[in-house]
Amino acid sequence: MAPALSSFLLLALGLGTSLTFSSSHWLLAWMGLEINALAILPLMVSTHQSRGTEASVKYLLIQATGAAIILWGSMLNAQITGHWNILTEKEDMTTLIIITGLALKLGVAPVHAWFPEILQGTNMMTAMILSTWQKMAPFILMCEIASSHQWLTLILGLCSIMVGGLAGINMIHMRKLIAYSSIAHFGWMMLIISSNTHLALIALIIYTMATVVIFSTLDSTSSPSIQSLPLSWTKYPALAGLFPLVLLSLGGLPPLSGFMPKWLIIQELTTHNLFLVTFIAAMSALFSLFFYTRMVYIIMSVITPNFFGHAPTKFFRGKFKIFPLGIPGVLALMLLPMLPTLHAFFFY
């Protein structure tokens, strides 16, 4: 794809998300979601492969369905209340309809089945955009309206955590595995989104940084599966060494950054006396940690003999691909010492 066209499409993605972020009118927010959905389609078919075309058609149908549900709910709300304002009083039934449409766009369980299949049919950088940037606009809308339906967000969150953990155990393809990881992480965000949106945003930021590092590493090393990633050790040793740590951070292993949002979410749920929900979420998170640990074991079992046998002469080979990932990589690993500062900044 021509650089000018790619720049235009990325600008359109930014415009759509910014329009949704800044809008207090349901129609303008819906327009931002549609701009986002249409701008990503040419990037999905730019590979000129049949799987990319199939994924783009599926994505168009799913996003059109979600947008239609959101528009239907907002129109019913405007008919009942007499206004289109997002932040003012809303009818319970119309809010339920809108949450359903936003859940479909986010790809959380039980309306998640489309997300892993579409991610598997795209290239790594497009999959990164689908897993991070494309979910920000519907997530912000969910933050604004979810407070009146806590029971629904708890159900969506628990289903997503369990599905993401159990379905990812037997996956060997990286894009599908990260798709189920994304479902599980958004499940944690859904648990807390109705009572503490600031904490949900912290979890979103840490998830985004770690996912960007993972997809960028996979794209740089051309590794479509778990088994092929260690083979890049001699070519990009620093990336191959950073990747397992970021995986463990996504799994929520202390003292890495990914442990922080899960810790705070569990603490927040217990303060609301949701002990059963907390127990189920914590137990389900062990499944996700299991397949992250298994991936790290597979990678390190190949890298370690290579390191002692014939280590590369230049550890930072491919520095133009490594250095841009330095900041998000460090933040995805080492934010835990900043927990008191972040907690005071967001909650007081």
C-alpha cells in the first residue's frame, strides 16, 4: 500500500476515535465508530490474500451489526427522553441495548467468537490496531454508560475472563492466542468499569503498551507461531529476550506491571463485598497465566542452549527495530514501583 494512502487511513482512524472521545451526542459518537470501522478495512485487505479479504468482510458485518444496535438504542433513548446527550439521564432498556452493541464491538464474551478468527486473517500490525486502537472508542462509551448496569458488566467480565483463559490454553498461533488474551483482559476491565472507570483506564493503558510490544516483536521477527519465535534469537536477540518478560507481565505475574491492575481490581471488588466474583476471576486468571508461562517455557527452552552455545556477537542487532519499543517495553514491565503515585493521581 502506498505510504500516502496508509497515512490517510491512519489519520482517519485517529479522527474517528477523537470524534467519539470528544462527543457528548450519540449521533456524533456513532459517526466516529463508523469512521473507525471503515478506515481499517483497506488496511486489512492490503495483503492481497484470501484470508485478509475474508477477515475484512467478517469485520465489516460484525461492526455494522454493532453500530446498528447502538444507533437503534440511541434512537429509542432519544424518543423516550427527548434528547441525544450521552451523559444525561438514560432509559434502562435503551442503555441495555447500547451496552450489547458496544460489547459486540469490543469482542467480549459471549459475543467474542468473531475476534480470534478475524485477527488470524490479518497481518501483525493490523492485528495490533484491531486489538488496541479500535477498542478504545467503544470502551470509552462503555465507561460513560455502564454505571447503571453493574450486574451486566460483571457477567460480561466473568464470561470473558473464563473464556479467554480456557480457550487460549491449546492455541499455538500467536494471533489467536493474543486475541483470547485480549478477551480475558477486557473481562478484567468490564468487572470494574461500572464502579471505577479510572482503574479500568489504567488497566487499558498497561494492556495497550504490552500488546504493542508483543505485536511489534512478532512483526519484526516474522514469527506466526510460538515455535517459530525462538528461531529469531540470533537475528534479534534483544527482542527475543524482551518478549518473554512482556508475556509474563500480561499474565499478571508480580512484580511486573501487569500485576498492578489485577491487584487493584481485586482490591476494589472486595471493598464492594463481591467476594464470589473476585474468587472466580482470580481462579480463572490462573488459566491465562498457565498458557503465558507455557509460551515462555517454549521460548526459553530454545533460547537458553543457543545463548550458551553460540551467542550472537551483537546483542542489539536490528537496533532500529528495538529502540522504538524501548519506552513501551519498559513501561509494560516496571510500572509497579509507581503504584502509589498512580493510585494517588487517579483516585484522590
